[in-house]
Amino acid sequence: MDLTNVRRRVRGIIDQARHDAAERRVRRDAALRDYDAFLSGAAVPAFRLFATALVAEGQPYSVQTPSGAVRLVSDHATHSFVELTLDDTAEIPIVLGRTTTGRGRRMVTSERPLRDRQPIADLVEEDVLDFLFAEIVTLIGAK
């Protein structure tokens, strides 16, 4: 193989890498827009509704909204919480649900997509509530 062929292939690889990076940026930007709308329109209201129901049942939980996330935190054990965040490191960005519980010095964290292969724009309040119903068992059991 001569230098001309090697350079042509290298140029092709560089061009493809630039093209792929541009496509990833476009997907990420769209995912950020969709996620912001989902967060304010569905996730935060669902978390607040869920927290209100828990407090009414004698389980004091608060909703926190750190930048780019929503979190349900036990008022008695602030190291135990459930949160939603955007994972934009994957090829296709997803809403990631994370549950963290602590027992003494040991912290246990589990993560899963809110809904598999579901576009962020299609996620609704019911998806958030289904996630919370499934994960609250872990939180209450950790107290």
C-alpha cells in the first residue's frame, strides 16, 4: 500500500468521525430540549404528587430539583433518594432513574432507564409514577 492510499483512508476516517460527532451533538441538543420539557411538564409534577401522597401516609419525603434532575429524598435519611437525570453519554440519550440507599457507611445505587427505547419526547407523567411506585419499596425498606 502506498502513501496516497493510506492518506485517502485516513482522510475518510477523519471526515466520518467529524460527521458522527456533529450528528451526536444534534441528537444531544434535541435530547436536552426534550428533557427540559419533560422535567418541567411531567417529572417534577409527578414527583411532587408522589411526595404529597407519601407525606399523607406518614412517610416524610421532599422533592429537590438540582440542576438537570429531580430527586425524592427521605426527610429522615437524606442519603436515601430516587432521582431522574439525563444520560447523554449513550449513543441515544435516555432518561435514567437512579435509586441510592445507605446502610451505615455502605451506599447502594441502582440505575435503569425510565422506559427502554422510548424517545424522551414521548415520556409522560405516568411513566414517572410507574418508576416511583417500583422504587419506593427500596427506599422505605432502607429506613
